[in-house]
Amino acid sequence: MPAGENSALFTTRTGKAWPYQHVVTLFQRVRRAGCIDCHAGEARPPRLHDLRHTAAVHRVVAWYRTRKDVRHLLPQLATYLGHVDIKSTQCYLRMTPELLQEASQRFAHYSQSEDGHA
């Protein structure tokens, strides 16, 4: 990281930052070379930006599975993603079967303990 914390993630061999559109183009080439195409029902193949969505959902699922306080940690996820507030992060947290299962289990445990049944 030649420029310390200000170093770009994607650079040339000399350390010069690649323009965003160049990185997107390279991602599309890699995706096509890997024969990664549209899933059934999807309007388009995966985009580079979709990795942020996937990473955000996987992080929340991992927090649920390790019994972390997700409500407390969501603002940290928002900051990590570069968002000013949690509202901007909501669009990244698409409901997946795994996320729904973990959230449902957490709610079931919460509701049972509130009733004194846990």
C-alpha cells in the first residue's frame, strides 16, 4: 500500500489507481471467462457492485449464527460500506433463505423468552 490508507484497491503494477470503469470491464471479462451468466429469473448477470450486496448479507447471517447483537452492529456495517446512515444500507440486505432462517430463529427465541417459555 504505497499511499498508506489512501492506497487504491485495484492498481497497475506501478501503483496507479485503475479507473472504476476499467475495473468493471475487467470484472465482466472474468465473469464471462468463468461462464458466469444470468440465473433463471434474473434480468442481468452478476455485476461487480453485486459483491457488496452479497458480502453485506453474508456478514449479517454470520452475526446471527454467532449470536451477535445484529441491531448494534448494523451501523458498523453501514460505515464499512461507506454509508452515512443505516437507511442507505437497507437496500443491500436482501432477504435470502439463509438470512430469513436466521432472523426467524432469533425472533422465535426472543418471543419465547419474553413469554417466559425459554
